[in-house]
Amino acid sequence: MAQPTPRSHSLTELPADARLRSVSAEPAVVDGRQALSVRLTDAVTHQGTPGVDYVDQPTFVIIPADFTTGTIEVSVHAGLTATAPDYARGFAGLAYHLTGDGGHFEAVYLRPTNGSTLNPPPPRHLRAVQYFAYPDWPFDRLRDTYPEGTYEAGADIEPDTWTHLHLTITDSAVTVTVDGTVILTVSDLLAEPAGGAVGLFVDIGTQAYFADLTITRDPTGSPSTHD
């Protein structure tokens, strides 16, 4: 039986084959750790329109990967920029099944300022981790349609601290593990499984750092249908 072969990126610099979509990225050192600094471009931040240019939009570093099922993991250090809007929460995470420059993808991101460590007011304490599917299912539509919180969950995280995010993706579910604890399992996916790239996702008002990305494809999974 074929064994999965991990593809690892230390992210001490921008990978040579990576592409940027509405973000800037450069090497940095944070808390003594080499990482890739990622944030929205100034143009998107200051001139963009919510729901068009940011807020659950294709805003990420694109890492080419013919990925359908398997695991993706990365260390994330995210907080607020000096000009972050009131509703910013330090949004940062992983996109996957990303086609082209981001016409379709799924994503899981963290909201560190909603972490239980900070005792945020309800219902924010249940909104530290979010799944969404672009373009049809951003977080606000998911909340309106599924007010019981099917696609988000609380987590013991906080801003400006290294957090390990691990996704296990199958044809029928995605399981989100944060710092070794399973936080969210989404078994009612809102997009058809399709191979594609992986993205280092950030959103408005976020300064994020990413380190040690590992993508492990499941050799027994369904074949991809997109480059």
C-alpha cells in the first residue's frame, strides 16, 4: 500500500512557487521563531470593500499542491494590526481545495481574540474557530442558516501566541485540531471534494505569522479534479 509523503515548508521565506492573492508576505522573526509574515495589502485594507475584497474572500498566500484528502498543519501566530476595525478578531488559518487564483476553496481560520483564555462576552466565546466555503458560504450566511453553530466552535487560544492548527480532511468531513485538542468536526460539507492548492489565509485587521507548513496527501483518497 502506498504511504503518504508529506510536503513540508518551513516558511522561513516565501516558497519559490507560491503566489500572492490580496496579501503581502515576507520573512520575519517573531518570539524567536523564523516565520512568514502575512497581512492584507494596503490597497485592500484601505480601499477594499467588505464582502468583495475581504471578509471570507480569497486573501491568501497560495501554495501549489494537488491536495484532495489527507492532513494539513501549520503553526500560526496572529493578532490585530494598529488600524484593525472594531470587528477584527485576528483572523488567520488555512484554505484548501483552492482552484486557480481562488475561484473556489474551503477554509478554516482562527479568531484569537475570541479565545476562551480572554473570556470574551457570549456568544463570541463560541466563535474562536470557523469553517467556510467560498464563494457561497461565508461566515455570516452560515450563522443565519445554522444558528446552532454547526460551522464554528470555541477554543482555548489567544492573540500574539503560537498556535498549532491541524486539519484532517476526508471526502465527507474536516476535523479541526488546535494545539492537540479536537475543536470542531464538520461532517456536512458545503463544497464537493476537489483537488487544489493550499492557502495561508488572513483577513482584515490581521497581522499573522506562519511557520512549518506540512501537507500530507492521502494516497487512497479520491483523485483530484482540478490542477
